[in-house]
Amino acid sequence: MTKISVCITTYKRAIQLDQTLQSLAAQTRMPDELIISDDCSPDETAAVVERWRKEFPDLRYNRNPTNLKMPGNLNAAIGLARFEYIANLHDADTFDPHLLEEWEKALDSYPSAGFVFCGIAGWPVASESENGVILHDVAPLTNGRQFYERYFRHRYSSIVWGTVMARRDAYERLLPFDAAFGFISDVDMWMRMCMDYDVAYVRKPLIVLEHETSYERKLGQFNWNWLNIMRLMQQKNLTRFYSSQPKILQREMNRHRWLTQQVYARRLLGRLYWRDTAGLKLGLRSCRNLDWPLKALGWLVND
């Protein structure tokens, strides 16, 4: 049955894209169509795609006339998809041969699921994961609102990696990915799907991540813009989920304020620990209109 569209968004990663397509060509369940959306790359991306064209009978290469950034490019790619299940994959990851087969089986088994995700491998071994594999204690199917409250609400990280397979009708109801949330607009999309759909999970490491820098180097970096965007995303989705329940909304907004001030304060302390003067200044600037992170910093120092 023809029903799987695979969308790969890419920008300036020709070498990594070649590895991604090699692993995709080895799937036990091949995609019925493959869409590669190139965000105006200045490298040999087009040539790499041409080398793999014979392996994918229905391959469409889209090159955006201008750079749309991640949300715009993902909107463009999904807008070209024709089939019932739409998988969006990263251009630098590689995949277990059974990825699409397992995802299709999950969505077939759970008609109420809006999307399915899975475990990952290749996470830096220096992290808390075991041998670079991250598997979560998540049921094969979870009620969407329960999933939001358990894994998204008030969290500044996402257990859903950016790659999922979602139902076309869910995207038709919820697109576009919100450009205001930049490179983490996918997290906002998964939150929104939880309002009306359940969530399926395959507890196998079917995606292998590709990292360009070491974990130790990343530890010394922090993106304040990411934190600010996540704060706004949390506020927006709390309003979405609880707008019809004013008392609960007020309670959750108060909790959001309390937990967020701890996050900001710890990040400021982290910049001190890493002797990151520039990062500390950026953090203080981010908090300029938010006096509570500075109060929380005082509480943490005094504890």
C-alpha cells in the first residue's frame, strides 16, 4: 500500500546527506516517495541527491530560491508530501534498517496516535546515557494530554527527537511550524499534536545521531536565545491547553514562573562556573526585564 512520504530538510551538509541517504536506501520498508528540500545550500547537495536518484523511484528534489531557515524549509517539504504518513528526517543522521517499518507498524496499530517517535543512539558517551543509547520509559501508546503533562509541560528539553512520523491529517490541521520558535519549532508542533492526538513510541534506538562537536565542548556553550524561546513556547502552550480552565491555567502559570526562575538562575551560575564572561553578560541581559531569575540566583547561592 502506498502511504509513506519521507521528507529530508537539508542545508550545507552534502557529505552527511550522502550517509543519510545510504542508510535510507537500506530500509526494509522503502519510502513511497522521498522529498529532499534543500534550503539554498552553497555546496554539492544537488550532486549528492542525483547520485542516489536511481535508488528511490519517486525522489523529488526541491531547492528553495532563498534560505527559509528550519521552520520554513520543513513547511515547504511537508507541503509537497502526498501520502498518509509523513516522516521528517534529519540530513546528518543515519537509521536502523527497520526504522520506517517500525514506525509504520506503530501508526497502523494505534489509529489515535498523531505521531510516533523512537529511541536514539549516538548520543555522546560522556552524557548520562548508557553507551550513547537513550531509551525512555514510555508506553507504546500514551494519551496525548497525559503525554504533554508528563513529558513537555514545564520542561526545557524534549524527549521527542526532531524526527518523527506523523499523520498527514494532523499536519493539515496544525501546519505551519511556527517560525517564531526557530530551530525548536518542531517541539511546539509535537506539543500541539498532543491536544488532539495520542502519541506512539517505539522503544528501540532506530536513529543514530551525528555530532559535529564533542560533548565536552558543548558543555561550555549555552544558547540564551534557545532558553528564551522555550520560555515563551511553554507559556503559549499552557494557554492552549488550559484556556478553558482559568483556575488551572493560573496555577500552571504560577508553577511555570517558579520553575523557570530556577532554570535561569542555574544557567547564570553555569556561566560563572565555565568562566564564560560573554555568556554571563548575555544571560543578565536576557533577565533585564525579569527580576525573578536574579532573586532565584541569590536563593541558590545562599542554599
